[in-house]
Amino acid sequence: MSSNSNNNRLVVPQARDAMDQFKMESAREVGVNLKQGYNGDLTAKEAGSIGGQMVKKMIESYENGLK
């Protein structure tokens, strides 16, 4: 399987600001100091905890929408 540079492309590009805000909120909730712009100095554990928190919140939101 080849690497695709478009893996992080949003389906709705106008959602970029909302996704960035969501990422910042999730980082705060797990105690990671995320800054605007480059965050290549994060550890894999820190980056994973942010992504995990985002997925957790998305699943909770979806489940609440089913009720």
C-alpha cells in the first residue's frame, strides 16, 4: 500500500477551523500543551491521547444523537 499525502484532507475544507478548535479542546482535556502551528515536538503518546480523546468525543456525540 502506498502512502497518500491526502490522508489528512478534510471532506469539507470549510470545517478546518472547527476541527482545529476541536483538536485544541481535546488537547486541553487530556493535559497536552498543543500550540497553533507546528507541533512536531509532541511525543507519540501525547499525539495519540489527543486523537483518542477526539474519537471518544465523536462517538459520544453520535450515540447521543441516536437517543
